Amino acid sequence: MAQPENDKLIDFVEKMPAFPKSVQRVLQLTSDINAPAKEIVRVIECDPIMTIKILKAINSSFYGLPKKISSIQRAVVHLGLNTIKNLALGVAAMGMLNNKNRAGFNTDDFLLHSLTTAAVSRMLAARLGLPLSECSDCFVAGLLHDFGKVVLAEFMPVEFRAVLEKSKQRNMPLNLAELEFIGFDHAQAGKILAEKWELSALLVDAIANHHNTGNSDNPMRDCLFAANQISKHMQSGDGGNAVIEPFPDFIDTRFGMSFTALIDALGDLELIRTEARSLIAP
């Protein structure tokens, strides 16, 4: 039997604003394994804003592709249909944020943190030698990992504002403050959103467990956990949680080095911050 808190979260998620019709159609088409790729491409390309934002992300330094990609059709050839679907979802989700939410949650800072986490997560996936499609999914995981906070800011603004303040006052991880004062956290809300959006099981797991320091066999989850801490260390944006969680031993083992050594190994991360800002710009 579902817990009351879970029922409440499901209800909140169901009330979230609908995606644009183009994204709804992409979701509908990609749920059918027999749907022709050219039809999915056509739907995306008929939405010029989405097309521009997807191509902007793909052609940024985040992806490091050797040649510029000028069409969604070429993007599908290079990155795969599932990657483009996930990027369409990510772009659409960015547009769901309400800048005037009553929780006082700064959405520009939130997006900058999310995009920075996405870029670092992809870099870490590449360091692990994951396939290009999985590196792209790590980017999407970083982009969407905190979207449960959007649910809380939208439907529990008073409570979420209080939790943000408590977390800051106590220097307490936000998810722990949420569990203490609300009864569930943004990762649980994010999991329900990810399932509603029909993301892959590994993506759902990464989003649901991005604060879980228990050992896992999902490298995407590990890339996301590490990227989230590195993004906070960079102070690139603000997801409402400034507490940097220490790397557990298995994360050190996964990357073969400590938190500080991994940051040094990634080199100059300022370009990531600059690229993230450019993606937020209209």
C-alpha cells in the first residue's frame, strides 16, 4: 500500500504543468518501438525553440563533438534517438520553472547549478570510458537531478521556503532537512517525475539516489553524485543546498582518486560555467 506522503507526491507531480504539445508527441512516439525516427525528428524540428536549444547544448563544449551539428536529423545520427528524446525532455523541463514561485527559489541559480552538474557528470562519464549514449544520459541526469525541488517549490512553497532556511541555518544537507520537516525529499519527487517522463531505469535510479552514499553498480548514479558535489564546490549556481557531501570510499574507488584530486584532474572548469550561463540565456 502506498504511503500518504507518496500519494501526495504523486498528486503534486500530476498537477505539474503539461509539456508543450511537441514534447508530449515525442514522448508518445518514443514509447512505440515501431515509430519511425523521421517522424520524431519532424516533430522536434517543427518546434523551432526546442530545436535551437537542443542544438545549442549539443554544439557546446559539454559534448566536445569534432564537427558542428546543424540539424536534429544529424544529431540523431551522431548521438542516437534516445539521447535526443532525453535532451528534448530536459529542455522542456527547463521551461517549466516559475521565476515567481512563492518559495523564493531562485530559478536562474537553480538552472546554473543543474547545467553545471550536467556538464561535469558527462565529463566524469567520459573519464570512465562510458559509451557516448550513456555519457549523454549522464548529462540529462545532471540536468534533471534536482527537478523534485521544482515540485516542492510549486506545491509546498511555504514549507519549502522554511526548509531552505533551516538547511542554511544548520548547514544541513537539504534532503535531510526535507525529510525532517516535510516527510519526503526532492529526490523522491524527482523519481516520480522521471518515471512519469518514462526515462530509462538507470536514469530514474540516478535521480532517485543522487544523495545515496551506498554502493551501487550504476556508474551514472556515481557520476551524478560526484558531479553534484563538484558543482557545489565550484559555487556555480545554487540548488538551495550548499553542503558538500564527502566522497564515500566506493566513489573514490570508482574514479581512482579523491574529491580534490578529481577536481584537479578535470582541469579548468570555468568554461563549463560560461557555457552553462549561455544555455540559460534566451
